[in-house]
Amino acid sequence: MTVGIKVQVGLALTVCVFSLSASALTFLPGEPADAGGLMLGVEFVLLFPLVVATIGRAWALQADGVRLAPSMQWLALRCLPRAVQLVLACAFAAGIALMASGNWTSRQAGETEHGRYYVIEVGSPTRERVEVSKSEYDTLLKNDRRAMHAISAMLAAGTATMTLIVGEWHPTTGRPGPPLQAERPTGGSGHA
């Protein structure tokens, strides 16, 4: 695996940990941090070039004649060290758990005007604006941000996973394919 791929995976996992941490911080009591929207912006600005680079690497690999079928992706994932597999699985599981932990309602945090708090009733066809108490608004805002940070974390974990898959199939050894593919037994039938 090339150094560039390792750096890209490290950056994606760093964004993943940052996003999971920001999502977990929404469980703290009190008012939501004002920097929540800024943190989401930073996450997506950092993640966008990583996603584009991963897609570019996958296209380049396919241009070299390697078709990344799902069975080949699983083979590449199984060739990764167990610790890496565990980190990726934990990142996805944490993101799913944080998303599921929200109190899902038909309301979405809206805006504040002159000390009054409004939410959007997304269940109604007209998407009405409803005034609510500050505590209900804060709860909805935290749930919204928790879900968005968790989505960002899972996207970063997916980017790292796909980059590792592409890295396993990258022809750094002169032949495309995971390193363990050539070492696999043929099954004992004598046919190659």
C-alpha cells in the first residue's frame, strides 16, 4: 500500500474521530454549543477532498482494468489486519448508535427571533413554523446536530474503508490484487 493511501486513510479516520466526538458532545447537559454549525462545516470541508480523492483512485484503478466487484471488495477487506477491521467496524457502529440515540420527532430545530424559539413541523404538508420553549428547542437542536455529526463520521469511515480497498488492489507489486490472493490454496484438485 502506498504512503499516499495510508495518509489519506489516516486523515479520513481523523475526521471520523472528530465527528464522533462532536456528536457525543451533544449529550452534555446545557445549551448546545454555538460552534456546532461551524464544526459541521469544518468536517465537510475536510471530508470533501478525501471523498473526491477516493473516487478518483477507484476510477483510476478501474481504468487499469481492475473491476471492483463486491466480492473483490470483501476479499480486500479480509486481507486487512484485524485491528484495522475492528477500528472500521467500531467507527460504523458508533455512528449508527449515535444516530439511533436521537429522539426522532416530526419537528426540526428552526430559528430564534427576538428571544422566541421556533421549530419546523416537517410532518405537515405546509411545514409550519411552531413556537416552542427554549428547552425543547435546545433538545431538538442537539438531536439534529448529533445526527449530522454521526452522518459525517460514517461518511469518513466509509471513505477510509473504500480507500483501503483500493489500496489493497493497487498494483504496487506489479500485479493488481490483494497480497494474499496469490498465496491462497487452489483447493487440492490439482487445477490452477
